[in-house]
Amino acid sequence: MATALTVREIRRGLPFAATRWSFIFPLGACVTGTSALAARTGSQLFVWIAVVLYALLVAAWAVVACHSLRHAVRQRERARR
């Protein structure tokens, strides 16, 4: 729900904020938990869910990192003026 609301607000022009990094921790916790569950149960279903969640984690990390870098560059350019 939080992700859907955030995406909606971004589409409406919500500027980047460093708080978007807050999405990384819960997703990482889900990946870790699902991976542990897969290892404990041996279930291939949990293995695939963990793989998908990991891919989402990497994608989220990359998106937020790119936005953070872009924001930092813009702030540096503003400071030079």
C-alpha cells in the first residue's frame, strides 16, 4: 500500500527525498526471511519467491541510488552558483 501511494505521488510530481531509502530495509528483511524459510523448508516455491524479491531489492536499490546521485549532483550545482 505504501509503495502504491508513493508511486502515485511521484507521478504527481513529488520531488525526490532521501527517505525513499526507507523502502530498502523492509524489502531486504523480506528477502532474508524468505531465503531462510526456503533453506529451512527446502521448498522451491520459497526459493523462487526469494529470487523475485531479491531482484526487486536490487532494482529498488539501483533506482534510489540513481535518484540520490542525481539529487546530489543538482545540489552541488546549485551550491556553485
